[in-house]
Amino acid sequence: MKLETFEYYLREAFLSMIRKRWMTFASIGTVAVSLFVLGVFLILLLNMTKMAASLESQVQISAYLIDGLTAENKNEVERMTRNLPAVTKIEYVTKEQALKTLKERLGDQKKILDALGDSNPLPNYFLVTVKSADDVKKTAAAISDLYGVEEVKYGQDVAANLFELTHLVRVFGVLLMAILALATIFIISNTIRLTVFARRKEIAIMKYVGATDSFIRWPFVLEGILLGFIGGSISAIILRSFYSAMTKKIYATLAFLPLIEQYPFMSYLTLGLIISGMLIGTLGSTVSLKKFLEV
């Protein structure tokens, strides 16, 4: 493509956008809003996935011991547990330590434990750490079979529930993204269709005198690309500010949450949103031109 030809295509695209400025604003706004919602869902989904993975990697097994278990039997449980292939760490927690930890977790509500008086219903237990989340279920089953172990619990259900929620968000997000993409394509195609309809006689004459489809199509395709590029850029700028403010707010109150770092995550997301906007704009303009080029 010659430089003069490309300049002609670009000039025609800009003039078309200026002529119907309100529809241009509507198209850019639709692209920006749609891609912003898409970005929010993507951020939510990826951060939830990271949180679930972090929780799963920190899953520990609590092996509660029978009351009155002798020191010899306790040591045997510890030895057998330590010898399990997936176990990396084992810690003995007395019932006194367990009660103290419970009071710390209850905070201002610890007064509800005053009714217990001097009694302590909590059991002694072993806190077991394994190599990976895949080893938890098998290791827990092996520990539960040991003499002196009354009950075995582990927090894998928390991670499982979070993964289930992540799956629901993913499904809902994909459906919403598809709907928003179709709505955006519809708006852009109608915006360009107005221009094509207004110039339909000119296009027909150009076809009759030998102009190729690509020569006629390119100004409109470039218009769609420009609409998508501007809308995608606006959504990316707003989304970067939104994620920066969100992470600061969360870290100020829940500093322990494992969020995705802004760099390079937001740089990749920005690039993805801009490219998505340009692709949607290209598709919208291509759809609108199909009928009018059939002369």
C-alpha cells in the first residue's frame, strides 16, 4: 500500500468520524464501557484464582488426639505421622495453646468463653504440613487410621469452595463478555452503516468505474479500528486507576490478601484491551460493509 493511498484512507476515516460525531461518541463510549466491564471481571477472576491457589498451598491437617492419651502413644503418633512421605512439618499444639489461640481469634468476643470457667474442652492436636495440596486427602486418611487420633480435619474445603466460586464467576463473566462484545459490534456496525448508507451512490459509482472492494472498504475499516482503539485506550486508562485504588484500599485493611501485582499485569491487560477494541471495531465495520459492496 502506497503512503499516499494510506493517507487518503486515514483522512476519509477521520472525516467520517467528525461528520457523525454523536454516533462516534456513542460507539467509543460503548467500546470503553464494554471493555472496562470485561477488564473488571478479568481482574476479579484472576485474583480469585490466585487467592484459591494460595489457600490451597497453605492447607494444613489438624490431627486431634484422644483425651487421656499417654505420652508414649502420643510420641508414636508423631513418629508415624512424621514418616509419611508427603509430610514436611509437624507441630504439637496443647489444649492450653489451642484455647489461647481461640481467645485471640475471638478478640472482643472472648468473654463468651468465661462460661467454661477453668475447664478446657479443646483437645491436644498435631498440626501437619504437607508438600502440596494434592497430598492432603491421602495423608489425612493415613493419619486418621493411627491409634490415638480421634478426628482429622483440614481446610481444603475453603479452597474448593473458592475454586467453585471462581468457576461461576468465569462462566458468568464469559457470557457477559460475549453479550457486551455483540452489543459493541452492533453499535459500531450501525455507526459505520450510516456513513456507508449516506455514501451508497458514491460507492456504487466507484464500483462501476472499477474501484476494488478493498479500496472502498479500507476507510471504513480504519474508522472501525480507530473507534475500537480510542474506546480500548479509555477503558484501559480508567481500569489502571481503578485497580490501583482498589489494591491500595484492600492492602490498607486486608494486607494479607495475595493480590496480583500491578506491574506487569496491568501492562498486559492494557495491551489486551486495546487490541480487543481494535478487533471489535474491525469486525463491526466489516459486517456493515458486506451488503453495500454487493453491487
